Amino acid sequence: MNSTRLRFSFKVLMFTILFFLACGFQTSFWPHIVSFIPSPQIWLIIMIFLLIRWPPLLAIFYIYFLGFCLTQFSDVPLKMIWAPSLLMFAVLWLIKNRVQLSGALFFVLLTLTGSFVFELSTYYFSGLLESIPAQLMFFDRLIQILINFIFCYPLYFFLTAFDRFLFDEDQWKKSAQHSSAEALNYES
């Protein structure tokens, strides 16, 4: 296995573990600590980050995989994760290709838009696909969007550093040189 594939596999594994931790934080930790406001959808923020940073074909399949994993943390059926995720992906991809911004401000704007599209499309697709549709709960959904908006700014810097750490060519080269130097010292 060459180093590029190994790096790629490690990166996917680490983002999957981070996604699991975010889902666990939202479903287990947050409701016991702060029960009076909805928890931030860090998993959604991670999906939006991947949409920005990763190639589109890889991002859509990986987001679908993460959506499948998300169903294990909630009672939401798979169709109610995949349909809004696909619509959110399409809207954000159009915005990303039309607007020439980058950095934290762009990520904050995309997260705000993505959260709004995801919440609105979840309500819409629930009415189309489910026999008992979800209620609108306007203020709850609005608070959820605002919580995502607040949490996305610090998460951008964390996710950028995490992504850079997993993909930085110099880091991987230094690590490979260090391990081969250790192996040579061990043999002699």
C-alpha cells in the first residue's frame, strides 16, 4: 500500500471517529449538562466542512456513509438523513462554486445556510416521505440553526487544524524519515 492511500485511509478513519464523537456528544453528553437548549449539530458542521474541503464525488459518498452512521445515534430513519443531506449538498455546492470567498467567514455563512436548508428540508421531506410527518416547531429549529451558527466558528479552526494535521505532506515525510531512522538504529 503506497503512502497516499495510507494517508487517505487514515484521514477517513480519523474523520469517522471524530464524527462518532460528535454524535455521542450531541446525544449523550449535551442533554445531561445543558438540557434547556438544543445541542449543536456538530455532525452537520463536520459534513459542511467536508463539503468545502474534499472533492465532490468523495464528499457526497462519505457524507452518505456518515448519514448511515448517524442513524445509529438517533431514531431518525435513513431516508430522513439522506434526502435533506443531498439537498443541502446541492445548495451549498452551488453557493461554493458561485461565491469566491474562503476562510472562517465563508464557512460560517455556509454553515448558517446549510443548517437552514437542512432544517427546512427535513420538515419538507418528512411531510413527503413519512406517514406521520414531523411538526414544524419553528422556534426549536431556529434555535438549532443559531446554536450551529455559534459553534461553527471555533469548530472551523479545529477542523482546519485537524484536516491539515492529517494531510500535511511535510508532517508525513518527517514521520516516515523518523521511523526509518529509528529502524536503522534498531538494526545496528
